[in-house]
Amino acid sequence: MSVFGGDSWAREAQYRKRRVDDLVIDGLDGSSYRKLSSGKYACLVCPHYPVLESPLVLSMHCKGSKHIAAESKLKENELMRQSEINKRLAISESDVRPANPSASNKNTKLTSKALIEQTKKAATEILGKGTAQLSSRNQNCDLKLSVGYANIMDVVTKFSENSSCPEVIASDKMPVQQHLDFRERRERELKFTEAGWKRDCHGRWFQR
């Protein structure tokens, strides 16, 4: 007899399946997947965001060699990007540090302008790399990157006009904005995938 009373074996089997799914999901990194409204799961690590039918299939996918390789590459790219940002910020801070206090007031405008130019150049190089990698996949991603770049430049310019410490905006705002832009691109990719679109071997979208 079923624990639910009577002969409701279907309910008991469904309950057990749900418990197994919960245990499988608990063993996975929550940032590596996303549950879609259809009940399926999308992998956020692999390049084309594959959609998987169940938690068990998702667990098997995460243990595969392709997923592990994509995860390692993603972490490596993130570390390289963060290292590049820190390096640029260190150079900017060393350039704007005055040689003596008496000359600081005279050189404030010059150092501020130089820092703005260097910050813009760093943002252009970093965001330009992301644009080059994704331009062949989706033109809309390029639009997102350009909007993010415009936001960074707008914040940097406004802050430098109203503050005597322009290096603060470079150290606090730029990494946060880049992280938000990356999350926006990833959300957009997931919406396309959930709507039934897929990528071909050339990175172009097509309707399933």
C-alpha cells in the first residue's frame, strides 16, 4: 500500500522523482545553469547555452568533458579580464599621483584629462575584445556592448567634471559595469534559447 493511502502509486512515484531531482540539483553549482519557464534547464557555461530536459540530464552534462573544458576556459578568461583591469587601474593611479603637493593644483586638470583618456582606452580595448568575439554570433550583442560602453564613458566624464579624485570612478564603476554587461548578454542569449532559437556551426541563429 502506498504511503499516501490507498493505491496511489503514481503520486508516490512522482514524489520520489521530485526528491531525486532535488538531490541532483543540490549537488550542482547554481551559477552554472538556469531553470526555464518550461521546466527545462539551460547550461550557462557552454557557448551555445544548450537546453536540457531534466536535472538528471543536466547533472550528466555537467560531468562531461566539453562542459568541464568550457568551464575552465570561462574561468581563465574571467581571471585574465580581471587582471587586465587591475593592471590598467594601477597604471592610471601611478600616472595621476602628483610629484609634490605644491604642483598638485596646477596639474589637476591635466592629470584628470589624461586619466579619462586612459580609462576610455582601457574600456575600449576590453569591451572591443568582447565585441570581436560575439559580432559573428549576434548583432544585437554588439548593440548591448556599445550601450554599456556609452554608459561607462558617460559616468566617467560626469564624475571627472564634478570631483577632484577621478581615479575612484575607474576603480569602482568599470568592473561592475562590465559584469552587468556580461549578465545582460547572457540573459539575452537565454531568452533566445527559451524561445526556440538555436545557433548553427557558424554561430548564426535559426528557428527550430
